[in-house]
Amino acid sequence: MTVPKAPAALPLIGHGAHLWFRPMDFMAGAYELGPLVRFRPGRTVSYLITDPGLLHQVLVTEARYVAKGRLTDSAGPQIGVSLVMDMSFEGMTLFASHRRHRRAVQPAFHPHRLAARTDAVVRATRDRLADWWPGRRLRLERELLALSNEVNARAFCGGSATAVARALSGVQAHLNRGLYWRSVAPRWTDGLPVPGTGGFRRARDRLRTAIRDALGERRAHPGYDEGDVLSALARARYADDGSGLGDEQICREMVFYLIAAAHGIGDVLPWVFHELAAHPDAERRLHQELDDVLAGGPVTPEHLPRLEYTRRTLLETLRLYPPVWLLARRTVDALDLGGTVLPAGTELVFSPYAMHRHPHHHAAPLRFDPDRWLPDRRAGLPPCAYVPFGTGPRKCIGDRLSMHQMLTVVATIASRWRLRPVPGVRAYPSARVFLSPRSVEMVCEPRLTRR
């Protein structure tokens, strides 16, 4: 099978300029060339997967024959090697070592532990809302990223959250630009300095220190457990030999979890309120559901399954604006992908953002339509046409945590406030390491009397 080439590659940098200056257009339009497309981020060749069937093969049916790709190579030295990155234990394949590790840490994300944290999410959100007033003009993406850092510091570190949240905010200030450059720039630039890298490393080290201090408290008091992730990781054991995770590995896990988790509330929820303001009928239906289910009270774990339209609104926002918009894999053995045999070491790239806007699989893909997630309408969707959290054995381990937090925060905010856009200000997404919102300026308008 002949694989088409993406056009307009440049000498030395290949399609690097496309990936830096207009990455979303480049990815979203590639399906027109074919299900598999050759492109060059520099001098080396990579393959872009645009077909959900081929993506399912890579992520699910042939997952043991692929490993993480260049995006992980770039992030690993900066963030640290965590579960999300393939690990290697002596005498084990990458796939087997990843599975061994995932099984050890999975209990930290058990649904019962998530439910126990609902009240903490509500309290953090209400604390943030205490500084809102009628007519206040917000940069909503900044406001919700700050809230996200607070919520996740509490969810992951419990009572040690203050220092962790402060350090995490510093990491967020430096994260996107430098790491994305390392991911998409030609390999011959790897030795060049990248603006912001030094600031990121210093902020990352402060975050590691805060995590180590919190972990030291857990080690000193083995029975201590607030339902937070760190307490569970301190007790985690591998099933084959009963050994636990070392302090350095737990620290690496926590750094990655905290950085990744912030982009649920921080990057998705500004778009939720942006889209609700642009679609009054959807906003009315969501508000009515919240009024009926919550009856003016705080969100509880029992409420969340009943917030069906609110959940569909989140699913639709994740379709249009998935924070993890670009991912990569690398073949560890030869792989027949759609009739093309790719040798070991081949770089594969896929974009959830592009897959979610594929017109062959999503009717009117640019239209905001929460009801497309009704069971009868989503029934015919191919398995990998919607992958905001990935899928298969390497699916995001924190997907339930993220959905739980986002539902709780949306319900808490929207039950009290209606957010109106500022006329003349255009919100837009910025694609770097994460797909992040920019200039989501909104004005607070109260819905209910505060309780």
C-alpha cells in the first residue's frame, strides 16, 4: 500500500513549521489524504493515523507491539518517568512492565476513593466562588486553572495541599511552550536552549520538594489516609513480589499526575461555559437539570449519576476541545498497519482533536450538540473515533477522577452563576503540550441566592 505524503515540507525542518504555527489545521485536514499519512517533523519520517480503525489496532489489538513515542521521549527527562511512560523491569517486555506497574497503582484511583473526595472538590470550588461578585469580569481560563491546582493538590496530597498547589501553579506558568518545542522540533535542534526551560525545571523541583515532604508524613504515619492518591501510593504493592514503590518513583508519579490532572478543570471547563453562553437552549437545559437534581444544595456523590445532560455537555466539550490533543507511539516490532508494513522503531502520531472532528464519523463535527451522546445516537460510533482519555491498556488512569472533578465543579458553579461573554473578545484554543484556552473573558451573573 502506498502511503500519501503530507504536502509542503520544508528543507531541514520538514513539517515543523506547520506543527508550530498551525498544528490543529494540519492535523484536522490530514484525513483528506488518507487513513495513514507520511510527514516529517524534521528530517525523520513519522506516520499520522487519521482512521479510527487503524488507531484501534495500535491502541488496543496490537498494543503490546507499540511503545510510547517521541512526545514521551521529550517529556520524560523534564517531568520524570512515570506510569504513563513505558517502564522496563529486568526480564520483562515494556508492555508487561507497564501492566505490572499499572495494577499496583490502580487502587489509588478506585471509584470509592473518588466519591470520598467530592466534598473537598465542592469546598475548594466554593472557596474560589467567594471572590466572585455580580458584574465581575473574569479571565476564566486563569480562574479555573488556579481552582484546578487547588482541587488536584487536595485530591492527590490531602492535608498537604497548600504547598503543593503553590508549587504546581509555578510549573503551569512554564509548562507549555518549552516542552512542546522539544516534542515537535527537528531532532538536530535537541541541543539548542529553549526559552522557559530553566524556569520550568526550578518550578518542577519545588513541586518535587513539596511532594517529598508530604510523602515523608505518610511514611511517618502509615495508617494516615484522607482518601488522597498519595496515601494510596505509599501503601501500593506489586502483586508478583509484594514490593512497594520507592519514594523517588512515587514522586515521579505524583509530578506527572498533578501536571496532567490540572488540564481537566483548567482547560476543559472554560470551554464548557463558553459554549453554554453561545447556546442558550443547552444552557437552559443544564440549569434546569441542576435545579431539579441539586434542589439548591451542594453536590454529593449520589447526585452525579443523575446529572445526565451535564455529563453529555462535558463529553461534547471534550470532543471539541480535548486537552491531550496530540499523542505518539513507536513500534517495537514490525507492524502491518492497514496493509503497510512498518518496521520496528517507526514513529506513529495521532490527534484526538482531529479524530473528534472527522466528518465521516461525527455528523456536523463543528456543531456543539450534547445530545449526540445519547445512547441511540452514539451507538454506531467506531471505537476510537472518540478518545479524550485514550483507550486500551494505556488509557489514562485518571479518567474517572477527571470526569468526577469536572462534573462536580461545573454543577457547583452553574447552580449559582451564569457566565456571559465579554463583547468583542474572541476566545481561542492554543495547541502546545496541551490544548489550552486563551482569552476566555466572561462576566459573572448570579442565578440563585447564595447559601
